[in-house]
Amino acid sequence: MKAFVLLVLVAAAWAATPPTVSGSFSSKYVTKYATHGRNDTVVGTIYEDIAGQRQRDDTQYQGNSLSIISFHQHENQTAYIYVINRAVCNHHHVDGPLYNRWQWVANSTSTGSCTVGTTSGQQWSFARGEAQIVGCFSGNTPLQVTFTTHQNTETTTFSGYQGSTPDPSVFQLNSACFSN
């Protein structure tokens, strides 16, 4: 009987342990925004390298194909936004480091099960002030994350998630970014 109780306690503790999601990853995504009665959808592929402090987001937004590459290193805190269908590159300063977008998961609470498409997972929630994050994870793989404040909702659905550092070649700038 003691062994059964111990097994149940271990299983309960395991089920209540938040996922460990890699901060460096690549994934296709669809993000739906609802802000002040306006709805938008963004489709793309994201690459993040936390150790290298760089991010790339290839996205389709309002008829434009964008490739946004951000470098957050101390010596080059710059985002390069390459507008593919116009062959133009813009430079913007970025402040601070690239944070691991999954930091909140370690402090989240299990709030039940969830399903995204045909994949089932565990739902994890985190709230601070007026902001709430709810994520659906299959093991350590994010399926969907919803970020909500009193006026905004942003839901991102991930597919093809790879929880490892992307190949450095994905962070190579287009030559148009060198001429500006």
C-alpha cells in the first residue's frame, strides 16, 4: 500500500511540473491579434538563438513579405527589416537583450488539458497584473500560446517546432542591408 501511495505522489508531482521549453528554437507560426476591435493575422517562421542574442522572423503581413533579423548583442543592437517584395532594408535600434520567451513557463500553474488541432497537451497559465499568458504544451513542445491584457489578445499557434539552436546561416543578412 505504501508503494502505491508513493507512486501516486510521484505521478502527481510529475504532472504538476511545468515543461522545460528551449529558448533557442525554430518554428512555423500563425498569430492572430485582436486589438481594440481590430483583427489581424500574421503567418511566418521564427528562429531564435538566445545564446547568440539573435532572432529572425520571416513573416507575411498586410500584403508584404518581411524578413526581420534582430541582433541584440551589446555592440550591434540593430534590427534589420528586409521587405522582400520591395527589396528594401531598413535599420532600427533595439533596446536590451533578447529574452527567452518561455521564461514565464517555469512560474506557471497547470490548468488542465488542452487540444490544438489533433494534438493534445497540458495547459499552463501565468498572470501578472492585467496580463495573462495561457499555453498549451505537448511535453516540452509549445502548441499554442495566448497573451491577454484588458484590451488585447494575441494567440500564436506553432507547428514544426524544433527546440534547438537554429543553423547560423539563417541569420545571414540580405545584401540590400549592407548598402543602406
